[in-house]
Amino acid sequence: MTLQDRPVPLSNADNLDAAFDVLSRLIRSRLNDEEIAPEGSVTLSYFDDGSSLGNFIRDHQPQFVEYVIVMLALLPHVRPTLLDSILRPMLDAPAQMPELGGVRDPDSRTFMPTGQTAAFLLAGHDMDGRFAVHRVFSPSHWFAQKGILQLEPAKPGAPLLSGQISMSPEWIYQLTLGELQPPAFSAEFPAHRLSTQLEWNDLILQPATTEALGHIRAWILHAAELRESWFDAGRFAPGYRALFFGPSGTGKTLAATLLGKFTKRAVYRIDLSAIVSKYIGETEKNLAKVFEIAESRDWILFFDEADALFGKRTNVKDSHDRYANQEVSYLLQRIENCDALCILATNLRSNIDDAFLRRFNSIVQFTEPGPEERMRIWRRAARPQLLPDAVIGKLRDYELTGGAIVNVVQFAAIQAIAAGRDHISLEDAELGIQREVEKEGKVFRRLNS
């Protein structure tokens, strides 16, 4: 698909124009000490036009307080001069009304609304109204649960509502450009999205493994129905935990990716090396955002080489061991309570702590392919004219994983191209097999000599 061929998201402009008109009237009413919402003057209106903002309002049905706070959070990114244009004619200096709150961005000089700004505009001096605003910023509110916006922590000793209203960048994109952008990989978001152009029939597995993956796929598709129609409240455990174990190259990562592709869920691979921090407490902090977003967007989390963090816990010999075990315990609990699908992958099942094994909903073994499975993998690894059946028949008895076979075919294809041939020869393939075998420190023995 070219850039020109991409579908253009429906514009949010009409809804934003209407929303900021509401916000402007609200601000002027408060500053003029008028009734905030005389009948018909301030309404929560939107265009149910299929745009992202229209769908957001339709799906979440925000209360007026919530609607205004969302618009305040968007304001600096869409209409950064709106508040200043209203305030300047009405006030000699903004400092005359400290209850307005707000902070100035040091670079752009944009007025950034704070919790105080929201409380003043929506409640004035009404204590119950201000408490209602405060509750919107609580961790239990759906804004926080869905990772939409938050109130930044106040400075020590400062008013609790003096923190800036901060919307997550991905939701800013969604409610402006109409595209929900995932966070960029960083220490604070140590996860990469997995994708593949392969299909289910490209995943050659033993029947028992295929059956187990089918059960997981069914859970993904029907979890909401199970929770809502089949179980009483509190009796349906949140999320699903699966352990994939088996040698490298047997399809664990591809299986997780395909589960996401065919259930229309994003799959994110957690970079454990980026999570583990030498600073106490940083590991939990680095994972917190990933879990929050995964739960709010129904992602699949894939922890590769999971024994690096979730393996057998060490004996406590010093304070470092004690804190390491605390981090592991925290992560185990966080995964157990995660309302999403979490897949942990390891080469050896025995590497995972026995206490955690009992918490998995499913344990799936990925075995090395047998001769018939290897034949199918060889055939799918390259076009028939490039890798003739006559050659494949002589390769089936080399005990390789699917990942190793793909590596061999790619290496052998390069050899063939460099030699000016239009197909892979047995010699090309066996040279590639030799390289794969010797990678593992084993001695290569040619089977066709």
C-alpha cells in the first residue's frame, strides 16, 4: 500500500471546534462570575460522524466535567493561544487570579492547564464541585484506567491540584489526527510491536501444540462473553497467562504474533534487558506503563526469554538479592492480575519458578519438528522452483528447527545467486546447515555422502 492509497481518518476538526466553543463560553462565564450553564448555553454536543473524537464521546459518554477536562488536556496541542486570547482582555495580569492555576511551558510559553484550572472553571468555590473534579484525576477513574490522561504530581508542599493535566501522546494523536499511535520504544516503554506477513498454515507444529494454541485463540475471542454472560461478578479471573516452552526456533514468537494477527490484537514483545535496572524500584516503574496500556487496549504481552526475570528466585545472601526477589515477586503479582493475555516464553520449562508455574492458565510445549514437519517447513521456506523437491528429500533427515531451516534457505539462496544459478543446490543447502549446526557448537556430519 502506498502513502496515497492509505485511508484518510475522518477529521476530528468539527468536534474539536464545537468543543472549544463550549470551553470558551465556560471560561468567559466563570471569569464574569455568571451562571456557568444557563439553559441552552453550554451543552455537551458532538458530531456522531464516525470520527475518532465523535466515537470517543459516543462510546464513553463522558460527564460534562470529564468532557471539559479532556478538552483542557487537548487545548495546548490544538489551540495553544485560546486561553491567553480570552484572559488578556479580561485581566490586567493573570497573577490577579491565582485560582486559575496553570503553568507556562518554558520553551513555547504556552499556558498549560492544571488541576486547579479545571477546578476553578468547573466549580469555582463550590467545595463539592471541586472534590468531584479531584475524583476525576484519581487512579480508579476510567481516564487513568485506560491511560488517557493524568494529573502530574504536584511539587512538595504545593496544592494537590497544581499539577499539569497531561494527556498521553498516543491519545493526543487519536483525538486529533484520528490515529492511535503506540508509544515509542524507550526505557519507560520497553516493548516492541511484533508483526508478520505469514499465515496460520505457515506455522508447522505438532498437533498437540496447535490444539493448545487454538484454545488460547478461543479465549481471546470470547473472554468478554465469558465474563459478562457466563460467570457472576468476581468469579471470572482477569486475564490469561500462557507459558510457551521449547528450543529456540520452534515457533514460540511466531505463534504469539499470529495469535494477535488473527484476533486483531496488537502483540508487544517486552525487552527484558531494558526492564532490568540496577536501580532499586526502576524495574517495576519501567513495566507499569506497558501493563496499563496493554490492559486499556487489549494488547497481548509477550515476554521472551522469561526466565531472565521469572526464573527460580535466588537465596537471599545480601541486600541486592533481597531487592531482586522483591522485583520478581512484584512482577509475578502484576502479571497474575493483568487483565490481558500475557505469554511468557522460555527454552526450558524447568527454568521457571515452580510457584509461578501453578498460576498459568496454559502451558504449551513447542518441540523440534519431526521428519514430516521438516519437509513441510522446507517446502514453505522457498518457492518450489528455487528449492526442488529432489533437494528437499535429501534434507529432511537433518534435525533442524523451523527457525534454523529458514536461516539455511536464506543463506543457500544467497550462495546460489552469487554463483549465477536460479535454484538452490544440495551443496548450497548443506553448507548452510553446517553453519547452523556449528553455531551451536556441534560437529556437522553430512548425511548424503
